[in-house]
Amino acid sequence: MDKNAKIFVAGHRGMVGSAIVRRLTALGYTNIVKRTHGELDLTNQSAVTEFLKIEKPNYIYMAAAKVGGILANNIYRAEFLYENLIMEANVIHGAWQAGVERMLFLGSSCIYPRDCPQPISEDYLLTGSLERTNEPYAVAKIAGIKLCESYNKQYGTKYVSAMPTNLYGPNDSYSLENSHVVPALIRKAHEAKIQGEAVLTVWGSGEPKREFLYVDDLADACVCIMEKNVTDGLFNIGTGTDVTIRELAETIMRVVGFEGAITYDSSKPDGTPRKLLSVEKMKALGWQAKTSLKEGLGLAYSDFKFRTIV
């Protein structure tokens, strides 16, 4: 990519969008376009269309989304489906109308069937039933992938989809009600340590296995896809390794310094039993994750403490 090309990062204040901005800036890209929700509501089709026609970015990173953990996904099902559908439809259609040829659409590994073979290849999309707890969000993201594919085929655009595994890192949400497992456990462990509690409760059985990717590694992969001039397709982005939720919780306890016991509340949902991505397509591009889980959790905990103090 031309270092002076105009690049619109949708969702630049979020965990993923801010990481993409950091990576682009570090690589010397100087013309990054950003808009807050107050400045541009992506659910407003006319506003998005007008913005893209005026700005005419050369590239778009579509990192804006309504996101949350297993509880939020299961409770706010209509909001997760509607808001994500409308945002991605407005941006993808508006980009085509404005003549934007290149876009990277960010999805999620929850798009894949609940019980598909492991590791999960991109070819497994739409081969089985989804995990019920996050089905609306997954359906919205699948629609985004298919929109990109369809605009490419019909109009000759070059829109690529990237499906990251479970993410964590700077600018994550640490809400106990709406956050994902890593930030929720970091906050729980920190508060338990500060309050001198003897026991920390983790939702679920602790047995499901998950893959975790530090968000700056994702940003590096996203820029890699665009710089390699990939023009179509679906790409899994992950580490290629996974751990049980029990192993994750124990690692976080060590990173945080909580020395109490861990109990598991099996009345809470586990979600998908296992979700490990095949990352062979990214390896073929010459990319692989660099940050170990322990290192990344240490960086995430530092970010949590800084944001809590500030």
C-alpha cells in the first residue's frame, strides 16, 4: 500500500480498530481517516453514503461492530444481529458506491459450526449448525462475508474477510456483564487479590478449549493481508494452539498474582466445546502470531491497571 493512501479505519476507538491504527502508524502510514460514533453513525445509511462519497478512501478496515461476551450475546440477540447487519451493509454498499476497491472486513471465529472438525478450516463455513448462544452475531458476520464475496463477483471489488479467533489486549472491555472471558477473568482476579478473597469463581465447567490472540498480532495480520495485495477470500487469523478455560484461568491468576483457589460454576453456559482455527492460509502469506499467551496476558493486565488507575 502507498504510505500516503487514504485509509478509513471504521471503529478506531475499539480494541481491534485502535490496534490497526497503531500498526498502520508504526509502519509509516500517514493518512488515516477516523470518525467517532458521534461524528458518524454507521447505522445511518445516508450518513455513511455521504461520508464515503466525500472522503473516497483508498482502503477501508471494517473493524466497527457491536461485540460482547457469551452473556451479552445471548441476552441482546436482536441488537447483535440488527446493529451488525446494518453497519456492515451500509459500509460495504457505500464503499462500492464511492468506488472504494479495497476493504478488509473483520468477522469472528463464531461464524463456524458448533461441532465442526478441528482445527477449523475456512471451508467449513455453512456446513453445520451454529452455537446457539452467539448465533445472531455469527449470522450477521456470515452475511458480511457473503456481501464481500457478492460485491467482488458482481462488481469487481476487492473485499477480503478476516476471521480472528478470541481476542484480548489494550482497549478491551472489562465489564463483568458484557466482556469476553479474558478481560472478565483479569478483572475478577485483580479485584479478588485486592480484596483478599480466598476463592474466585469462573463461569462454566472450565473444560472447553479456546484459542486466544493478542490484538496487536491481529492488527499485524490485517495489514499483512492488505500489503500482500490479497483481493478476495476468507482468512482465519489465530495462533494455531489452544488451551482449556481452566488453563487460561490458572495462567491469569499467576499473571495477576491471585493466590486463592478457583471454583467453577457449571450452571453457567460453556458455549462451543472447542474452537481452534486452522491458520495455514495465513502461514502461506508468510505471517504467524508472535505474542505468547503469557506475554500477552501480562500486557493486557498492565493495560487494565493503567485504565483502572486513570
